[in-house]
Amino acid sequence: MISVFMIMYLFWYRPLDSVFALRMEVMNETTLTFLYYGMLCFTDFVPEPETRSLLGFIYMGVSLVNILVHLTFLALASCNKIKLRCKKC
């Protein structure tokens, strides 16, 4: 529930400086909420092992997408900094 409250806080008060940072933080909290609730699927609520295995792949996919989004923006920011340094030289 803390992630849900954090999402509400981010939308209401907008404590971050840029819109991009706010969107990334909301994406992180939404992903965390999805993954927290996804952990319930690995308990006895889902009795079939095949279904748990499929849900495990979905769980890994959601985690991987979140990581790839962050790595993409990190690489783009690094490329922009390198371009600016090359223009200064």
C-alpha cells in the first residue's frame, strides 16, 4: 500500500523538479506495485505449477522492461553529454 500512497503523493504534490523525473518515479512505483501484487501469484493462491511458471516469465518481463527503460534513458543522457563535450572542444 505504501507504493499506492507514494503514487498519489507524486500526482498531488509534484515534488520533483522536472516532468520527466516525475514520470519516471511514477513508472517505478507503478512497476513496484504490480510486482508486489504479482508476488501473491507465487503462493498457494495459484495451485497449478504451469500457471506459476507463466506468471514468473511475466514477472521477469515486467522487471526487464523497467530496467531497459532506465538503461535507455541513461545511455541517451550519456550520449548527449558526450556530444556537448565534443562541441566544446
